[in-house]
Amino acid sequence: MPEAPRRQPTLDEVAERAGVSRTAASRVLNNAPHVSKAKRDAVQKAIRELGYVPNATARALATRRASAVVLAITDDDSALGQDTPFYSQAIAGVTTVLEETGLELMLVLVNSPRSRSKLQDVLQTHSAAGVMLMGRHGDDPLAALAEQADMPVVFGGRPLNVEPHFYVDSDNRGGARAATEHLIARGRSRIAAITGPLDSDAGLARHRGYLDAMAVAGLDADRVAHGDYTEASGTQAMQALLNQYPDLDAVVAGNDTMAISALRALTTAGRRVPEDVAVTGFDDYLAARHTAPPLTTVHQSIQAWGREMARMLLAVIDGEQPSPLILPTRLIVRDSS
Amino acid sequence: MPEAPRRQPTLDEVAERAGVSRTAASRVLNNAPHVSKAKRDAVQKAIRELGYVPNATARALATRRASAVVLAITDDDSALGQDTPFYSQAIAGVTTVLEETGLELMLVLVNSPRSRSKLQDVLQTHSAAGVMLMGRHGDDPLAALAEQADMPVVFGGRPLNVEPHFYVDSDNRGGARAATEHLIARGRSRIAAITGPLDSDAGLARHRGYLDAMAVAGLDADRVAHGDYTEASGTQAMQALLNQYPDLDAVVAGNDTMAISALRALTTAGRRVPEDVAVTGFDDYLAARHTAPPLTTVHQSIQAWGREMARMLLAVIDGEQPSPLILPTRLIVRDSS
DNA sequence: CTGAAAGCGCTAACAC
DNA sequence: GTGTTAGCGCTTTCAG
């Protein structure tokens, strides 16, 4: 048997081989009606024999419908490069759902003028079937642009400058509140907070959760320092708190990274955790399980985030109007509190 | 000013507006020769005024050249979903390089029959400009298929069943050897190893590095247990080693995750780290800095991996024949050794 | 330097 | 049911 020609077979070749018109072949391919069983079988046989795979590009051009969705991750300086599994978990969730649909996943890291304008092009030219936008939006104009764009867009997390129609978010407020309540229940009362960036919805919400719990308990919620999710900021915030409020007996941090560095700062300052000061984090990264002592923290499933974002996008693409989704968080109590 | 029509402008419209032929417009777009300066300017002006963005799909169809490369991540059960930043770092590196080229990034998680056949289709139909393949290849037939595919393919890490032309890898052997030598230099002699999966090149290479160092020092390298990079396997391996070789005074683990659980197993068994037993890991995840005691480990820059993979792929796409690249690793000494 | 014409591979009316 | 006819928006010979 001679080598088959290297070129990919086209639909015309399939049709010819099956002895039918290209139209019929096309119909079979998209299992459209108006094809006799006989032809249908013949075409399918030909497809199999030729190893035919439809050309997605040609199809996209003809149907004016893109075969890919984009996942855009906006973050100041590529938090994707950070040492956290956040985005890869989201990606895993997204692909899980997309896999069943035949849609491709295009990844765009929005961290440069160039990538920004690329995303804008997508939004403007509708060169994708839909867009998922995640990352710390803050009041990024891109978020507003995306929301206005006349195409399916879902948000992961909420931007501050627009109220998106479709989004998935974690119950940040509830999670932070639960952590704070837990501390209160354990008898702490001089509870400090190390917040994340307050120019993002998640940062704000987490801080509000803390305020909620403190207010309900009638406790003083003034012991506050601000960080930006980095280790350095956590250390610094903890030191500042220790200086200003040496009497504090607990601290709820806006994420695990800051909680971990706070833990160290406390130890360095001679405070015992949790005897003298209890600490809670947020996110439940792997590292949280391995600190000394292990960190009490608020768990959220980022993979579920990704999954739900993708599902929601598919629904929007199908013309539905899904409601926003707030994913639950769960307090994981370990020895640091 | 009335609303502009919603539809995206086409090249014909640009041409018309500029008062030139579509051919000329196309030439300007691809800055091809044979266009007078006057026309060139007119076209560029029209492009700007109309906000024209070329339709990538149409272009791809006409040129029979794809505008995207795929990053395929093969892993038994979606290690992407694991709690490690590995893949997101690689992705960050890849996008950094791709950004400058106008190529899109398609992500394929190869963890199901469906996604496997999807990747095969890409390989067969050349529906992408190139493919980067990373993950634990072992002797995955897909690796062989990819290497044979008549299109640009570069590997991240080396498969066992084929010798790829183009790949990027870490100096696993050198790293493991350095860690072991460090232990030896510190006076340890009854050094055990917890290996990663030995059906992957990285796992093997790391184990060989250990053997190298032990051989050179004339030490006995029999204290070996096997793991699969998971916490559970690390714990189990450590316990087995402790049973079989209660005299061990150090252990080099195949990755940080196993090292961390070994650390715990040791502590639980009443051994002090590093006084009684020293421990080293591999990878240098965030968690390694926060264990008690902090973990001595071998650092590798996964982002560099991604970057170099992308660069290499671009070279291959351009018809070059780049040499394989072995990225250096670096021993990070912390308190666990 | 210039433009007309012929597709890339597929789908979508529209008649039969 | 069936096939014919036009394109989707862009590039690329190929004559001028």
C-alpha cells in the first residue's frame, strides 16, 4: 500500500469517495437533517477511511463563529508567575468543562500594553466565541469595556467600576466573617486585621467580613493594617500592628501569604502562636498546612471557580441569562488559632 | 455623528476608503513591497480611521498557516489542579515570549481520551503553528507521535520512549547530585533517597544524581524508597525507610512535597531535623520556605522553562535547528540540612 | 508599481 | 431529500 498523500483530506474528497455531493457530506458532518440513511452511512465510512478532520478555520470563516473562547487573566505583574497555584487551578476547572464542548481555550495574560490591546481586539472584533475575565480587576477600564462588549463575557471576581451581568465569585465576605467569628468564639477580643488591597472587590469584601463579625460582637475593629497580598507587606503590616496595638490577641489576614509572614513576624517578636496571638489566613494554599503551627484559613475551591465560569460562559453563549454565582467558602481550623 | 455600523470593517472597505485596490491594501497590511508611498499612507490612514483589525481566521485560511501555537500539558490526573504553581509558572514564561510575536496560545490539558485525540488531531492536521508538550511524559505514545509529527514540536522535559530533537529540560541530575554532595559535605553518610516515579526521565535523573554523589564519595546508596511526588507517598516512603534503615542520618527527596511530608514523618517518629536527620527537597516551592525547619532544596525556574520552550518553538517554526537546552538548577540551603 | 482573478475549505440559501 | 450556487475575508499568482 503506497503512502497516502500527506495533505489532509477535504470535505470534497470525502464527498467524492462517498459518491455524494459536498452538501450532503457537510450535512452529515453537522448531523443536519435531509440526508438519507444510506448516504449518511457512506459519508461516515468515507470520513473514517480518509481520517478526515474538519478544518476548524474554514468552518469558523464560513459560519462567522469562532471556535475558541478566551480566558483572560489580568494582573498587574503576572501573578501567574507568582508562587501560587491560583491560576493553574482555575485553568484546570475551565478546561474540564470546555473539554466536552469542542471549544478551544485561548489564554491571554493581560499584563502589558500589548496584551491589553490584544484583548481589546478580541472584544471588538468578536474573534472568540466568548471571554472569561479573571484577576484583580479593581477599576480596570478593560473590565468596563468587556462588560459593554457586545459578546458573551463572564467575570471571575467582580470589578469595582461596573456591575457585570455575569460573574462567579467566592463568598469572600462570608469567609472572612467566619474566620473572625471563630476567633471571637475562641475568646479573642483584640482582633487585628491585615487587609489585602482595598481597591479590589475581594480585598474589600474580606475586610467587610471582618468588620461584620466585629460589629456583631460589639468589638473594637480599629486594629487594621493594609497589605497587598505579598509576604513583605504581611511582615510590615504585622510589625506596624504590633507597634501600634501591642495588646492584640489575634489577627485575621487577607490571604495566606500575608498570614504566613505575619506568623513569622509574631514569632520573631517573641509572641507565641496561638497562645499569645491567634492567626487566620485566606485561600488555603498548600503552604498553609505546613507552617508552624499549621494555619487556620478560609478555603475556597479555585477549580470550582474555573468550572463555574466556563459553565456560565457556555450558558451565555447559548443565549441564556444565568444568575451570578457566589461560591461558598469554608473555614479550615488548624493550630494557629 | 451617527453610530458607525456594528460590523467589523473588511479589507475591501479599507481599500475603498483609501481609494486603492484590495490587493494594495493587503500589501500594506503585510508590509510587502510594490506599493507607492502615497498609497501606503492612504491605506494606513484608512485602517486607522476605520479601526480595522484583520480577520485572523480568514488570513489563516488563505495562507494555510495557523496563528496559534498550542501548549499541551500531559499529566495523568491533571496535576494542573494540584496545589503546585508548576504549570502556571510555565504558562507565564510561555506567554511572555509569545506576546512579542502575535501568535495566540491555545492550551490543551491532556488528561482524558477526548483531549488526547484532540491533540492528535492538531498533530495530524497541523492546525497549529507549533506544539509545546510538557508534563510527565514517561513513555506516553503521544510523545512519540508528536516527535514524528511533521510539524514544529518542542518538549518540556524528556520522554523516555523517544529522543526528541528539540527540548528544554532542567538539570535534574546535577541538582540532585548537588543536594546529595551538600549533605555529604555536612558530614552525613547514611543518606537515604525518596525517589519520584522512576518511569519518567526527571524521576530517573534525580535518582541518578543521588547515586552519582554517593558513588563518588564511596558511600552506600542502598537506602532507597520510591514515591510518586505526592504527600502520602512521601510519608509512606519515610516510614518504610525508618523501619528498614533506622540508622539513616539524611534523606534526599525527589521533590518538595515528599520532602515536606518526610519532614513530618521524621518529627512524628521523634527524630529531630536537622540534628538527627537532614532533609533536602527539589523544586523550591513556596511551601519549602515555610516548613519547620525551612527546607533545603534545589531550585529551578519553571518560568525560564516556559520562556525557553517558547523561544525554541519559535526558532523551529522559523526553520532553525536549535540545540536542546538544559537549564541549570541551584541548591538553596536552608535549615533542614 | 498595480490590480484582476482565482482560490483557502467550509457552510448556507435556494431551487429542484 | 438533493445538489447548485454563492460567498466568509484574506492572500497570491499572474498579467499588465
